[in-house]
Amino acid sequence: MRAINYFIVVEKHKVEPKTVGGLLITDSVDQENRYIKATIVSTGTLVEGLEEKDVIFFDRHAGHSIRWKEKLYHVIQMQDVVLVE
């Protein structure tokens, strides 16, 4: 699987649920963090400054999910990346 143009395929990092007063706060409920941490799997030919295996942060509302060979990935655009670790 390869990304094309300005698209980037990433694998999201698993987030450990936090507890607040004994309640579990899951990733989908945690509004405190606007950005998601992920590792780049593939970059499109027009993406500059990013490479495979870079760890990035991107807006949680960006892109869409895709299942490939029983694994879940996320497809975003270059403009959605806000930070490279």
C-alpha cells in the first residue's frame, strides 16, 4: 500500500485510558487533546519534509480510516500534520 500526491498513511498510537475520580476516560471521550499521535507508514510523492517511520501529531478530525490486510490505518493530508517528533 502506497500513498499518492499529498496524502499520508499513518498508524495511530494506542492511547492508554486515563482515570479521573475512578472513571475511565477513553480516546473518543478525551476532548483535552486535540491532536493524535501516529507513525507514518507511507507518504505521497508530493509530501515534503516527512518520511516513513516519522512520529507525527495531526488534528483528530482530519482524514479517514482504511482497513488493509486486517490492520486499521488512517489517511490524512500533508496539511493536517501539525508536529513532527
